[in-house]
Amino acid sequence: MARVSIRGLVQARQAFQRLPAAFREAMGDATRTTASEIARLAKAKVRRRFGYLQKQIAFSASARTGTAKVGIATGTFTRAGVGGSALTARGASAARPTKYGHLVEFGHVLKTRGGLAIGTVRPYPFMVPAAEAQRAPYAQRVAAAGKKVERDFSVSRFT
């Protein structure tokens, strides 16, 4: 899975910890909802042959740090060969979506065992478009979370 480095992430996490609990919870809900939507959109958009890659698209969210991750979960899918054989010589195979998800997303060059390029496979982006589609909705969710917390604090002061 591709790693993304964000400048200031440590400081952002520290600032998140200093926020009032109600705001951390509201922000965490916005982040969790957005991660869930990215995973849902990616699953809907991914190109599928057997559906292994689609089944492994997942997300996780941390209430403590207010962060979330969306990606391809580890796992292996096996298909039996002729007569239920587990031998690859008889047609059995194993698929690990973490090993080929990026090839589907970004495309790749086909090579022979000797390294000679014989063609290309075009990209079928699914994760990046799903994330980009949630950029504006995430900003709206965060704004709504801020307004909700502000309303809750102002109501609790006068009651």
C-alpha cells in the first residue's frame, strides 16, 4: 500500500488531543463517516474479475487520534484446481489483493520472465477518485461538526 507523508501530522494529532472531548468526538465522527464513504465508493468503482480486491477494501478509524485509514486489507483467497486439487500444477491459485491493488489503480507494464516489455495494462483508478470525491463532503462534515458542538456548548451555558 502506498504511504503518504503529511507534514505537520504529529502537531495536528497533538492539537487534536488538546480539543474539548465533545469536539474530538464530533470530528472523529466526521472522519469515520468520510473513511467509510471512501471505502464504499472505492468498492463500487474497482474493476473486478473474481471480486477479491473489492472484498478487501476496508477502513479503520481511531477515536483517540481522530485519524482514519482506507486501503486494502491483508488476506489470501485460494481457488482449487481440477478435482479440488490444491496443487498449482492442477490449476489451483492464490490471490493476495495487497500485492496487485496498486497495479489495478495505476496500471503497469507486462514483461516476460526475461524482463522484456511486451505490453501495458491501462490503469483503472478506484481509490484516488473515491478519496477525491470525498474532499468537499469531508469539509462540510467538519464544518457541521463544529457548528453542532458550538450549538451544544451555547445551549448548555444557558440551561
